Amino acid sequence: MVNYKVELHTGNILHAGTYNSIYIQLSGTKGESEWTYIKETACQDSVIEHQVACPSSLGLLEFVAIETKPYALLAYINDDWFCSKVVVTTPEGSTRHFPCYNWLSGSERLVYREASGQYDGIRLYLALKEREEELKIRHQAYQWSIYADGLPNIIKAGSVSDLPDEVRFSFTKDSEFKFTFLNAMVELNLQGLSTNKEQWKNLEELSHIFNCRKTKVYEYIEKNWKKDEFFGYQFLNGINPMMINCCTKLPDNFPVTEDMVKASLSEKSLEEEMQDGNIFLVDYKRLQGIPANVINGKKHYLAAPLCLLYMTPEEKLMPIAIQLKQEPSEENPIFLPTDSEYDWLLAKTFVRNADFSEHELNSHLLRTHLLAEVFAVSTLRNLPMVHPIYKLLISHFRYTLQINTMARESLISKTGAITLNASVGGPGMLEFLKKAVAELTYSSLCIPEDITARGMDDIPNFYYRDDGLKLWDILHRFVHSVIGRYYTSDSDVQKDGELQNWIKDIFFNGFLSNASTGIPNSFSLVTELVKFLTMVIFTASVQHAAVNNGQFDFGGWMPNFPTALQLPPPTTKGQCTEKTMLQTFPDINTTAKGIATVYLLSKPSSDIVLLGDYKEEHFFEKLPIQKIKDFKQELEVFSAEIKVRNQRLELPYTYLEPQNIETSVAL
């Protein structure tokens, strides 16, 4: 007889332990063991050690099978168990690792493959026939579904309860998320705000909403939201730094003249400033023709503005001209800083509402949430757990499928918060999203290419660019070093059928087979693979942090980021007053629900996993383990550099500090 020492690890999350009976079977190249009953009770964050006896060696150990059954004395209770991994020491003295990271329900049997990477590169691994059975099960558990024509496909799940347990929230995350929402709504209800359909009488009333929850950035914005300098700053370092482009030639539909802007420029002409790279354009043309919502029984309005900005010699980005509709006409005046206070302020407010629409539906929902879901579903469908790409990516999809399913239920459904409370909600929402999808490109998802394409390489004080490019570089080198362990030549990439199926699934279901996006439908080169994987991780972590984490900071003070506007864009100058502004802002209940939404979406749970923290062990080879340590250390060094930089800033840019970046789209 020979003995195998088995360690069963229970995850360190609430309710991970179980009273269910646990059974294990080992399988190797020379046979398999009998099913062995584990006598000990699995407790949260614990390790059970047990001996599995066999008549002779099982050879090279390849699989473990685990089964749980309700405990005999508690047969009426099905107590789920979260097994994180199984580690087996063989009679020959070798250690074999079997990552699980799954919930097991009573009477459920799961099989896990050895993952210590002791194969001949990827070639022997690809010859394993058992992968087909694993992927067959995955294809059944993770199916594609059409959400709407023209949009990326989503996971087939009518509700959160339809999702496999392994991708669901932990008890901690679930309870804290619900508490945050309920607490916010109770606070609003106690103030009588969530049902009050009246208009704001003054902004002092608004100042008392969520008073105890205000951040320092929120307070700064409440004081400075009217200032042109801060208005311009937000295009660089607010929650939507994706819209601004360098302008070297004015669009034909934006007839700004020299006389209009000469008071805003220094000594040079507009043409000279454009050639010097000091003029910038923000164009919300995707909003043209989008029908606006009806809220509280009243028609609301959307503008499709063009905004021209100037980088002054003092390195301040200042707005110098705003046109609220795409087609120039006498009833579509170009507003200027020299206009009356409220004419100019109202024009900027329509720009900020347009930015809300672009941000929430395009920069945030489409370009992080929906794409991360595509990457996650394709990974879970096409890559076995021991595939190196699965190991690299899986932690970057933590909670994504549940948060997206919840968003479809509570934010963008027929009764969702954005659907009911945003000017771009209702019938216009899907129409806008389809426009955004049609213009989505691979290069725009890769920050080095996107920054260059927008002509934003040299503009000063662009901290999103500075931090984002540095993080892309860190990620790219990390991915290259890890992937190089498994793909030593381009032929390794070309021969990996599972990898090719993965990218085909993404191309077809995420980008709707649209070759004009630039998204590959196959990989030929290691360099192509490294770049794409860098983009996937960057999208799910860094980019999401940039467009998500400051939502309450920048959107909690409604006048700076209004969800809806209930008067049409002005057609003449000289008519706007403070009263006009208040009548244009959304009603009290619409405002309150909007603030509650951005507050909920900005508050991470206590079980957050940060970029670089690979808490689930999937790699067991020395090289990737060391590279993960190096990656985390490099992020820590960069975090310290950002802190030093921020000390000299009046408004620190913290959203891409690694200590603030969650590893996945989980909010």
C-alpha cells in the first residue's frame, strides 16, 4: 500500500465552510483510487489533511474528483462548500496542485485537472483528450444570449440566480451591496426626496443631500463647478477623459470665427493656436437624433454639443466656444465666455449632461462592463482551468457576470434607474448604444494608440494619460513575461486550438464579426496575443477604475453632471437667468435617484481585490509566480510615485493609483 497526503483548502470567504460530507478520488496515468470519505468538517479558511491509501502508485497524478453529500444527520440541509484548491503529495515526494475555486452543492461531483505546468510547454497539454469533457460542461453552463440587435452578446441568465455559483458575489459582497443601496434609499426617503416631483427652488436645498457622505472632491466640485478652468479640467481628469481630441481644423458644422474667440486667446490667432496644438474639440455628435426621455410625465431634452477649448500659456484648459446642436443656424448660436453669466453656464450644463450620456452608456457601460463580460464568457467557455490564458485572466473577471446581470435588471431595464431618470434613458438608450458599438475599434481600447489618435500625447496635466500609459506598460511587460513561459514561438500560438476558439468567440459575439473594428479573429504571433491580453486586463481593471471610481465625486453634485434636463437647448442669447437654470435641472426625485445610483456604483465592498493581488492561486510554476511578485512590487512603486505627484496638485488624481484599482469590473 502507498499513501497520498491530500490537503483540501476551504476559501476565506463567509459561509465557505460546510457540514456536508466530502469525498475525494485521485486519478493518474496508472489508475485511480477508491472514493475516500473525509471525516473532518470543512471550516472557513481552513486546511483539511487526509491520507488516501492505494494498493500501488497511480503514476503521474492528473485529476482529483470531489463530491459532496448532505450530512446524514442533517440530510434536509444542503450546505454549500467553497473549495479553493487541493494539494496532493505523492508517495514519490512530488507535489501536485489542483485549483478549484468553486462552490460545491450537495450531491455534486466536480473533476479538477492538475495545474503545476509540468507539461512540455503547451503541446502535450493540448493533446489531453479530457479537456473536451470539461469544455462541454462549460458550454452548457455559460451560453451566449442576444441582449439587443447591434449590441455585444451577453451571458444567458434571466436573473442572478441563473448564474453558476462560481461567478456569483460572495456573501460579504452581496450583503454590503444591498445594504449600501437600501441605506441610501432610506436616507433619501426619510428626507422625502425620492418621491418629490417638484423643481429645485435653489441650490442650497441640493447642498444638503447626502451631506454626511460628501468626499473632498465632491466638496471641491460643489464650490468650483461654475468655473471654466474646472469645466476644462474634467475633460482630462474627470470620469470621462475619452472625448477630447486635439483640433487642427474646425469642423464644417462648427463655424467659430476669429472675432468670437480672440478675447479668450493670447496673442496668436485661432489658426496659429490650432497649428501649435493648443486647441481641442469635444464633439457629442453620437447624440444627434437620439430621442430624449419622458420623466415624471414631462418631455426632457438632449443636446449634441460641440465644445472648443484652449490650452493657455499658463497650462489651463479653458472652454472658448460651445454650440449645442450639430447643424449651425441662427437658432443655434455659438455661446462664448463673454456672454452673460447664465447663458454661458447653461451652455456648459448641456455639455455636462451630454457627457453624462456618453460616459454612462459608452465609456462606462459598453467599453468596460459589456466588453469585460464578452471576455469573461469566452474565457469560461473555451479555456480549461489549467490553460495558461485562463490562469492569467480569470481573476480579472471576478463578479463581472453578476454585476452586469444586476445592471440589466436594475439600471437599464424598463424600470431601471438610468432608463427612468436620464434624458438618454428610455427609447433613446439602445439607439445610442448601437451607434457607439458601430464606432468601437480595437485601437481605441489600447491607450497608447488611442492617445496618439486623439492627438493628446503632449497636452500638459493629463494625468489619466500619464498614469494609464504607465500602467499599460507595466501590464504589457508582465503579460509578455508570463506568456513567454508557455508560448515560446509563433507556432505555439497558431497550434493552440482552444486559444483560437477563444478569440473567434470574442470576435463573433463581442464585436459581431465586424472586421472594421480591427479586432482579430485569430492569432498568428506571440506579440499579437500579448497585446490583446494586455488590452483585456487593462479594460477590466485600469480603464474601469478610470471611468467608474469617481462617479460620486464628480456626479454627486448634480449641477456638474446632471442626468437629465427638462428645458430645450436655448435658441437665443440673453434670455437665461438663475430661475431658468433651476427650471432646466431635473426634478428633486430624479436628482435624488441619480445621486443614489452614482453613490452605489462608486462604493467598493470590503472584500475588494486590487490589481496585482492574485488571491486565487492558479499558477504553480516558479517563473509566473515570480513574475506576479515582480508585477505587484512594480505597482507598489508606481503607487508611491503617484502619491508624491498628487501632493503638489490642488485636486489630486487618484483613480489610477494601483491601490484604488480593482482587478475586475465588480461595480
